[in-house]
Amino acid sequence: MSLSPAARNVLRSVAATLVPDGAADLDEQVARKIASLPRAADRAELDLLLRLLDSRAVNLLFSGLALPFTQMSADQREQCMRGWATSRVPQRRKAFQALKRLTTVTHYTTPGAARAIGYPGPLGPPPATPKPIRPVPITADTTLSCDVVVVGSGAGGGVVAAGLAAAGKDVIVLEKGGYRNEADFTHQEGDALETMYDAGGVLATSDLGLVVLQGATLGGGTVINYTTSFPTPETVRREWARKHDLPHFESVEYTRALEAVARRLGVNTDHAKPSGRDQVLIRGLEQMKWHHGLLPRDVRGCPQDEECGYCGMGCRRGAKQSTLITYLKDAAQRGARIVVNCDVRRVVIERGAATGIEARVGPHALSVRAKAVVVAGGSVHSPALLLRSGVTLPALGRHLALHPATAVLADMERDVRPWTGTVQAHYSDEFADLDSGYGFKFETAPVHPSLQALAAPWESAAGHRARMARLPQTALVGILLRDRFGGRVRVDREGVAVVDYRLSRYDRVHLRRAITAAAEVLEAAGARDIWLPLARDVSYRPGAKEVRQEWLRQVDAAGWGPNQILLVTFHQMASCRMGATARTSVVDAEHRVWGIRGLYVADASVFPSASGVNPMLTVMAIAHRAAGIIAGR
Ligand SMILES: Cc1cc2nc3c(=O)[nH]c(=O)nc-3n(C[C@H](O)[C@H](O)[C@H](O)COP(=O)(O)OP(=O)(O)OC[C@H]3O[C@@H](n4cnc5c(N)ncnc54)[C@H](O)[C@@H]3O)c2cc1C
């Protein structure tokens, strides 16, 4: 659905207000993004919002300006937008963020705009690496059959498929994304988001309070992730074993599963050469005398050079051991069939047993008949698929954990070039266990223009542009919160996943503590100006301790609610959690969906709660064990 002509007209003025130096067709590019949003309800809401913005009555009420937006002067438009950005009314902030994110990210991911702020863009063309996997082409309505059909090819799906194929099973893997390998990694941000991230990178919770980043490509999150490979922490294993009545998490069997996947991925700590960002982090932590350590990474022969910061858009060297070049390749070599661009709509459940799936591959219908179905679409889409298929367990979609992430950012004297160097190399667990294993980690992450555009407050076009122009000197301390209280995945009338999540009061206390500590780290590292990704532009120049305290007071006044502070989730977990009863969980200890024969889940959604560490290795260990169980039946 495209925007109505009236909404299109307002969008032109909005784009010119948010980014006055944007390309002539910026509004057209944004309109195309709106038209491709997965939910019809979101598209309709944006259309309505844009039309409301042109209502005299609405503007009089909210901004004291009895004018349609399109007839305001440039100053009046800016005043109006600022009012929406910083409003006390959550719906107005949500509306503003939708427009700000779409417009500024679209602008700064175009090569010309990025170059203008000192960002070089891709460092040369991609290599001509051949594609070792041959996906099955679907060129007409098709029915296939196999022993086990696996939905999703990420950390969970890839490992389970390889394990089952190794056990001699006839396996079909169905992946919604396309097959892109080294030869396709253009390292253009706009292209990478559009082709390898779910919903083109614009997925968010229903109130837009959290940006949801997840992979949607063959190999799933493992292709675009940051290679950090922590094993499941002992405290978390104990919690899952004892609190959730799942003793296998404390078993030797589970330890062996962790060891097996770490071995296949070549996890090591020999590739932790600090990037410019990491150097700032380490300097600050050492000054504070706080913990820091080398990150274990799933890389082989990673050069840890300038190009490595681009590996969130795919590793061109083939150093990152994604499932694409490990488990899926293993599975394909053992005869597993792989179908890409395949959106699984429904698991077929007949007389209490899963007998296959129904999917769309472009214009064609694909049915797969199977003795078992393994759902591994990730923690947003696995529960959505089960809900669409008529599974009605009370815990389904609930308890969703997101590891809400944010950062304290800083303007440094010298260039940091935060998009370059080892993708992640160091971390700190100084505050990882503030209360029964809950707390936060410090890590850094590469900052390309899109992330800076999301993070930089917009109270005026000039203020936002000034932060963008300081990208090369920007450093950050990333905060990864282990959230104790979760959200929920549901489906709308069309069966599209909707993510509801509100940061709990408990988790917010940890977040505030994290922000204070991260600011101290940046001060100790020599930051000149410290800021937060808030709706309000609240920053300070380090000086006496009181200066930081005054800043914190201003941060409190700016608010901690949705769209007052930017939160991003890179880790979605626990929405089909494993447990001991059908009342409190979705799968049993053997990955079986309660009450349905032949239906399994094997991805991050089965975590009983948040893992507290970057989850990939835990997902893989769980999937490794699941493959053994399913093959044995
Ligand atoms: C930018 C980024 C950086 C990250 N960095 C790290 C890191 O350094 N270390 C770490 O441990 N973790 C990291 N993660 C998280 C990690 O990648 C995920 O936790 C992990 O991949 C989850 O595994 P999964 O199998 O649950 O889902 P995924 O790996 O996301 O795989 C799910 C797949 O299923 C497909 N799918 C979904 N629905 C359907 C459907 N209906 N039909 C067909 N296919 C479907 C999706 O397209 C996707 O490819 C990062 C994530 C992101 C986004």
C-alpha cells in the first residue's frame, strides 16, 4: 500500500525539515520504505499521522500554530517537530521517531551523504567468491517431502540441520531471506539493511521503544553478527537447571555441546586486537580499575583491520564462521536441500501431529510433507509461526527477553573512526552481577552512519547534523542489559508478528546505573563531550563530579520512557521458552512443543530466560543437543 497523495505531500515537508540538505528525492525514498513495512496497520498509521500533521486544529492544539504543516515557515516546522520529539504524550514521540528514523537513516545511508561526514563507505568491491551451496529453485507450485523440515537457517536452524543430516536424515531447510555470500557483501549500509536484515532493518517494538535488529538471510543472524562467542555462563546454567527444572543445563552433555559448537566455529581469543573504540573502552576501564577481558570470537584468520568494522554487513574474507560457511555447508554436503526466499506461513497440524508446512516462495506455493518439523525462525518469528498455526499454549510468545542495549557516546579529541577495526574485541563484566546474575555488560559496537543517525538527538536539523559531522571522533561504551522481566510476541489479523515490550522498573534501575558507570569510563578515557541517544539533546563536558551529577538530573528530567531514550535489541530470546510444564512453557526439555507430536523448536526462543551474554553460542549448543534428540526418534 502506497501513501495517499495528501500524506505524500506532507512527507515532502517533513523530510525537508528533518534533513534540509537531503536529496531532492529523499521523501520518495522514505515513501518507498513506508510502502514496504511488513504490517498494513503501521503503513495506515503513518498515512494518518502525516495527514494529521497538516491539520490546523492538531497543530494549534499541540504546537500553538494554527497552520497546516505544509504552510509553515522553516522555523515553525522545526518548532513543531521538536514539540513532537520531546512531547510528554507517548503517541506523539512514537510518531516523531517513526519519521525521524526513516528519514535520517535513509539520508545517511546514501553514499554521498555518508561521505560528506567523513565516512568512506565500502573499502573496495566485494571478492568474486563462488557460492558453494546450491539452493533448490522453486519455479512453480511445488510439493516436497522429507524426514525433517527445518524453518530458519540461523544459529539454531543451521546447527540442527547439520546434525540431522549427519545422522542420515533427509533434511529440507527453508529460509525466508536470500542467499548472499562474500561476493554479495557490498558493504553499502542501505543495501545490507535491505537485503540481510529483517524488515530492511526497520523492525521495532509496537511502541517503537526498541529497535529490533535481526538477520533475515541464509545463515540468519550468524552472517551479520559481531562474532562474539561466549559460552553460557555458569550462573545462567544453574538458574535454568534449578529454577526452570531443566537439569540438563548443568550436565556434562550440555558442556560437551558447548565445546562441540565452539570447536566447529574455531572460537578463540587470539583475534581481539582492539579497535579505536576498544582502545577508548580499555583506557577508561583501566583508569577506573574495573574488569576488562578479551572477547572470544568465532573467526579463523581474521585480519582485524579497517574492513573488519564492516562485518555487520557480512565478512568478505570468509573469516567469520557463520552457519553459511560451516553448518549449512556441512548440511548441504550431506544432501540437505535448502530453499531460500521461502516464507513459511503455517505448520500443518493434523490429529495432534505436525505433518509438514505451507510456505510461499515468491508467487509460488510450497508444501513440504515431513515426519518432523523443527521451528527455528528466531524469537520473533518462531512464536508468530506457531500462533498462525493454531498452537494455543498460554506461555507462547510470552517472556520475550531482548537484552535492551544502548550506549553512552563521547566526542574525543582525536579521530576514533568508530566504524573500523575488529568488530568487537573487549568487554567488561564489572557490573554483570548486580543482583542474582542480573546486571549489565560493557562492549563496543561499530558505529556506521545509520547507527549515529538513530542515536543523535534531533531537537533541530542543525543539532542533528552537527552530531553526524562528529562521527569520526565519536567513541562509545555500549551497554548490554540482562533483562529480568520480558515482553510478548503476538500476531496481528494478517498473521504478522507484533512485538510488545516495556522496560520494567527493575531493569530501568540497572540501566541508569549502567549509564552513570559508562559516562565515568568515558570521562576517565579523556572524553571532551559526553552524550546519550535521547530525544532531548543532553550532553556535558567533563569537569568536577557535580557536572556529571547535574547531567544525570537532566537525563532523569528528559525521561526514561519509550522514545525518550533509544534502546536497540540485537538479542531476542525466550518467547517459546523451555520448561517443565505446558502451563509455564512452550517446549519440554526435549524441544517438543507440548501436546503436538513431531513439532520441535530449536533456536533462541527456547531459552528459559535471557542468557546475559551474547547468545549465539548458547543457541548453537542447544540446537546441537536438539539435533541429537530429534535424530534419535
Ligand atoms: C547486528 C547483530 C549483531 C550480533 N552480534 C552477536 C554477537 O557478536 N554474538 C552473539 O552471540 N550474538 C550476536 N547477535 C545475535 C545472534 O546473531 C542471534 O542471537 C542468533 O543468530 C539467534 O539465532 P536464532 O537461530 O534464534 O535466529 P536467527 O539466527 O535470527 O535465524 C532465524 C532465521 O529464520 C528465518 N525465518 C524467520 N521466520 C521465517 C519463516 N517464517 N520462514 C522461513 N524462514 C524464517 C530468518 O530469516 C532467519 O534467517 C547479533 C545480532 C545482530 C542482529
